[in-house]
Amino acid sequence: MKTALIRLWVVAVCAIGTMSWSTFAQELAPAVEAERPESIALAAKRAAGMMEELNLADADKAARVRRHIENFIVTLKNLHEGENPPAGEAKREALLAARKALYDGLDVEGLADEQKLVIKNGLSANHFRINYDAFLFLVPTLTDEEKKYIHDQLAEVCDEAILLNSGTAKGAMFEKRRGRINVYLSQRGYDLKKLSEVRNAKLRERSATRPATTQSTSP
């Protein structure tokens, strides 16, 4: 019975996603009800950080985008931590439907790919940005083609990482993809062992020149 209800919910979400985008473009989506009260505050906090980075000029549009993000986070928490969360294929279908609803909502608002990536990165515990910046620091001489490859590989991971409930699990997914990128860079002729040694030396130098934190001598 529970599986049947979950599938009906998935069908309903997908049906909404296939309707004319113009129908919903100017309407604030209703808030998803959280099964755990703390999910509301968590969703609001995470969405606020993403909205600050997006810095959308249109206040109404910003409110709608924020609602889409919050609804996705609350739905995810319901599916992972709710009172009677689905399991197996039913859970996977529900997660994919939630992601589709989010992506459709962002498309309705006309967000550019890089704006969408800001949201995906936020929903991936910032692991896209952390890993991309790490590769740029490791290999300062990357070509535009190589940067695009790394960017696209890491962005692709976001689509699955946002469905996970743990920051550690999200990080592990990016860690796995980093292995593929390392192979790619080695094939392009980069000596990653030597580059890692240079990077580590830079990090030690940076740490050594950083001003020491003044500690209080008060009892």
C-alpha cells in the first residue's frame, strides 16, 4: 500500500513537471510539509546561502527560486529521515521525481546553467567548488579544454550527489570522480606526483606566513 502511494505521488510530481511552464512561472509554489520540524530551519538556512550567492535582482523570482530549493531539501529529508520513509526502488523513484521537480522549477525561472550549478553545488555540500578549485590549484597551467573537462565531470556528479543525505556520502562520490580526472590529466602528460609535491610546498609556505592567532591570557 505504501509503495503504491509513493508511486502515485511520483506520477503526480512528474505530471506537474510536464505541464506548461508558463502556468507556474509567476506563482510561488506551496511549501512542502516537513515530517521533522528541524528540516524547515535547515532548508531555510541552506537556501539562504545559495540565494546570497545567486543575488537575483528580481525579488519575486528570488522568492520562487528559494521556495523550489527549500521544497527539495524538505522533500529529501522526508524521504531519508521521515517517520516511514520508502525503501528500494520506491525511494529511488521518489528521489528522482523530487529532483525533476526542482530542475523543472529552475527552468521555469530561466536560470542559466552556471546559476543552476550554484544551487547544485550548495545541495552537494560545496563539493563541486572545493574539488574544482583544488584541481586549478594543483595544475595552474590547465588549458581551457582541460578546465572544461574537469568542470563538466564534477558538475555531472552533482546530479547524483544532491540525492544523498550525508555530506560524507556526497564527498565520497566526488572523490571517486576525481580518480577519473586524475587518469585524464596523467594521459595529458601531467606528472601528478610532482605537481602534488609543489602544491604541498605552497600550502606549507602559506601556513608558515599566516599570522598566528592571538590567544587570550585571561584566566
